[in-house]
Amino acid sequence: MGITRKTKAVKKLLSLFEPTVSAILAVDLIAQLKEEMNKTTVYRILDRLENEGIIHSFVGSDGLKWYAKCTGCSSNNHNDIHPHFQCTNCKKVTCLPVEIKIPIVENYTIENAAVFLVGKCNECSS
Ligand SMILES: [Zn+2]
Ligand SMILES: [Zn+2]
């Protein structure tokens, strides 16, 4: 796979994140891109983008992997310690713009936190 095609593939993948602020299931990304690239390529690009601080991943309540765009992250400084939220009505998963306060526990080094909240989103609760 040449560099040009790689760039095109990356752009194509990122374009799926553009029209929405919602997270996308890894399996859905693969399904939407299956005409253009295989599963291995999709995962390779996702890994790369995650390392570069462009997207982040998390696991939902059903154990499936989701991806969402980062805001203000860089390759060595991911600051995505925010809760993720799934609406029980429309099933959309979004990043919540609040920070999780990581508790300080003696003798423990806490590196990450994953909070997955479930309820009704702003569109469905009104
Ligand atoms: Zn909803
Ligand atoms: Zn997020």
C-alpha cells in the first residue's frame, strides 16, 4: 500500500467522523469502509490515529469498541478522561464535555478512568 493511498484511506476514515459528534462503533466503521479497505487496514489506521491523538477509543456497556474524535489531544498527551454516554432511546453514543475527577488512592497509580453512562440524551429527553 503506497503512501498516497494510505493518506486517502485515512482521509476517508476521518470523514466518517466529520458530520457528527457521536462516537462510531469499530464494527460500523469496518462495514462502512469495506468497499475501500479491509478490516486489518481499518484497525491499523485507527491505531495510528489513536496514537497521534486524533481519535480515542472506549468500550461500551455491551463490550463493543467505540471510536470518537479527540478535542485538544496530542500524541503524548491524551486528555480524554471524560464520561461517555449512550442514549437508551436513540442509541447514540457521545463524549460528555465534563472531566472525571480521578480519586487519589494511597499507593495506587491511576492512569486512566472509563465511565460509561446510560440514559436519555438532550434530544430524547425533551
Ligand atoms: Zn437520544
Ligand atoms: Zn470521548
